[in-house]
Amino acid sequence: MIAEYLAGISLGTAVSKGSMTVFPVFGRSATQESEYLLIQEALDNGVLQITELSEGGRVPELLAVNTGKQSVLLIDGDQVVGGLQDRVVNCSILLAPESRTKLPVSCTERARWRSTSHEFRSADFIMSSDSRRKKMHSVSDSLRRSGSFAGNQAEIWNAVSDLNMKSGAQSPTDAMKDGFAAKKLDIDDLIAAFPIRQHQQGILVFHNARVAGLEILSREDVFLKLYDKLMRSFAIDGSFLEPRVIRKSVLSTTAKAFIAGVTKCTAETFPSIGLGNACRFSGKGMIGAGLVHGNEVIHLSFCAAEDPPREHDDERMAGFRNRQSNEMGRRAVG
């Protein structure tokens, strides 16, 4: 199903500004068989509450309580602020209606462990693209080793510190949100050059000549709501780079090759934290993650691999031959 879905996507005309080039991605929009809210909509409607797991808290987990009749989608890298310290969600999760779910998260505020609010609120950005790439690697490794959606917390803290240093942020608690705040004007100026297109469902982003990431949502209306968040994730890292002159023909060839590589990735399937199944992808020079529920590919995210791809045996290299993990179960509270 994923291979068929990916085969149906196409790239629009690229737009460049500074170090960033963005190809709009188009595909076959889902039939909306699964209705869901995004995190901000659910919080605004008063049907979602995200809190610490207990009064004492636990760094790698939060509690999400969905009291509504609709599912709620949290995107990989969604930033929530408050509680004992700010966190990001480690994978895309579709919370079931009327459910209580433990969220696997990573901390993005190293130097605070005291409560500023009982409930978390959603930020207007998701984790920076470079940090998300590191987190995707570590979560995929954790899933294969132990069936856990855990990230490498030390690596994430280092990534946040690096971002704050480059942005010139004054952050007493070394919080990622302060890095974004320090670069807000630059980020706003950069993303203004990339207007969303009609029927667009995704983006393929370059930082100069390097593929920074591919993001695809199955529904146009959902992508429209998430567009600014996703663009901010790439724009903050792009704002640190010295622009280089790259021929559009070179970028177009690289973009098509990356999409072709995505369709040849090996996929591993694991039970999701919420509804559906979590997918992790590996291929030549790239990795990815996704969420599938029923017959709908909810979200797909790919990026260039940081390390040389691991060797796979013949069975795992047979394209999208899924391996169902026997180690994981759905994690819900009550």
C-alpha cells in the first residue's frame, strides 16, 4: 500500500531563497475515511490534555488524555511546552477517541526540572529538521533493539545546545523554543518565499545541494494546517547556512533520484503507540518513518541518512516486504 501510494506522488516547480529550495509534493488525496483533529485543534476544543505522567514526572514519557469523539494526530517532532520541562513527540501518533495514552517524548529543555504549568501547550513549530533527523535515527535503532520509541536524550540535548549557540539565543534553561524565538524574523522572512500551492500535500526541502527532508500528509486540509510548522523546522536550519549557487537542473535530478530511492526502501512495521501501525524505512543513503491507519497513509517523513546504510539480508532487501514486530504492544493507560 505504501509503495503504491509513493508511486503516485509528483513534484511541482521548485522555489529557492537563500540556502533553501522547496519542491511542492502532490499526490492522491485520501478519502478522509479517518477523521481526526491536530494537536492545537484538540487543545483549543478542550478535548485534549497533555500532562506529566505523575507529580514527580518522567523525562521520556507524558500522558495524553483525549476526551473527544474524534482521533487526534500528533506529528513526529511536535513540540509541547510547560510541565516540568519542554518535550517533543518521538513519532507520529494517532490518539484514539476517549483514550489515555503514554506518549514517548524527548526533552528539549536541559536545565529545567520544575513545574511552570500543570498542562502542556502546543508550540507553533516542530523540532528543527537536523535534530529530527538525529532523533529519527535513534528511535529507529531503539525500535529494532528493544521495541521502544525512545530517543537518544544526550544527543538531542547536544543538538538543542548547538542550535541555541548558532542562533545567539539567551536561554537560561537551554530550551529549543528560545532558539526559534531568537531566529523568528529570519524564519518568517524565509518561509514567506514559499507559498503553499493548491492541492499540495507535501514538501521536499533542500539545504543548498543536500536533501534536508521529505514530508507528506495524506490529506490536503491537514497539510495546509501543518505547513507553517513543517516549514519552520527546515527554515531555522537553513537560516544558519551560507547560500550556494546550485543549478536548478542539478537539484531537479537529485530530487527525482531521492523520490525514486524512497520507493525502493525496505519497510519494517511495528504496532503504533496509538491507532494504526508505525513504519520505519531504510534505503540507500536515506531513512524514514511513517504512520498508517486502516487504508490511509497518514504521514510519511524521509531524510538523508547520517551514517552509511546498514547491510541487510536478502529478505529485508526485498523492497516493501514488511516485518511485523512481535515485541511491541499498544501502550495505553487504563
